[in-house]
Amino acid sequence: MTCRFLETLTLASLVAPVAEKEFRARYWEQKPLIVHRDDPDYYGDLFTLQDFDEVITSAPSYIKLANAASKKNAMYKSESVPGLEAVLADMRAGGTLVLDQLHNREPKLAMLCRFLGPELGHRFQTNLYLTPPHGKGFSPHWDNHDVFILQVLGSKHWNVEKQRRLFPGKGDNMGDEGRELQGDLHTFTLNQGDLIYIPRGFVHAAEC
């Protein structure tokens, strides 16, 4: 297993060209950071489209689909051909394929989490999302944990509120109320090789 990005991975390389000192002082747990690199090869082969194909056909216990437009959230057992056909049909209809906790099965993603955890003193996990053109998996929402979003394939259009709605605890979840974007927004396209850091409590939404 080789991956150029992982060979030199540190918190500094994750947020580059922003300096690690600046990230810790101005952004960490405070406000979103958007990094545009103009380097589609920045993450190398960290996770490729072939990797997606192999994962969904190697009998994970389940695969999730999310579609904000139809408000559909589904979970499919992937061991069967009908399960895989249902996944493909939902993706053709604009659904986002969701692979939760994949670091438990994928060595490169496990290494990513192991390297970054000690850097910030927090446990890392990976959730992966594959969205078809014009698809939108989730309506605007905040998370109860901080997220680093690595655009390893393609691009997505994002809106992120500039003001934090609240400071949620680990067990808090956003309900159906208040899911419209409000106030001043960061509006941008995240291209392959780019990154966003979003602290918990900031409402955000993306569309492929």
C-alpha cells in the first residue's frame, strides 16, 4: 500500500498552504477555513473512483443513500445484486452514496486517522460521499463534531454560514426546523485537491 499524500501527512500538510500556526490560532474550533489549491493531484490516490467501486462490491454490511431533493434516506444490504441495483438506481435519481466509518475497513483511510489523531488530540473517523452531477445528499445542517472535507474527486458547490448557530454537544442533533441558510454565507466551489474545515455548529450545504 503506497500513497504519496500519506507519506508526508501532518496537520501542516493537511491545511497547506495555510500555516499550521495560523490554523490553530484563527480557525481551529472557531470558524470555517476554505483552502483552494489549484492542484487536482494533491491527495494523489488517497481514495479513487476505483476504490469506491471495489468497496461497494466487496460486501460491506450496508450502503447508505441520501437524497435531499426527494427527502429519501435509505440503507441497502449490499451482499445481493438487488441491493447494488437499488444503489445505482438511487444514484441515477440524484442520490448520494454514503460510506460510513470506512477507516475500519480501508487501510489508507485507517492510516489517515492514525496520523491526524495525535496532531489535534481527537479521534478521527472517515465518512465518504459520492454524489452524481447536480445531486444533493443533505439539506442545510450543522454537525455536532468538527469536519475536514477533502475533495478527492470532482467538485462541489458549497454554502457555509459565516456565523455559528450554536455550540452543540456530542449528543445533540439538528431537527427539521431552521434548515434554511441564513445570514452571510461563504459561497464557493470546492475543486479536486481542495479542502474545507468546518467547526461544529456551522450550518452548511453542498451540491455536486
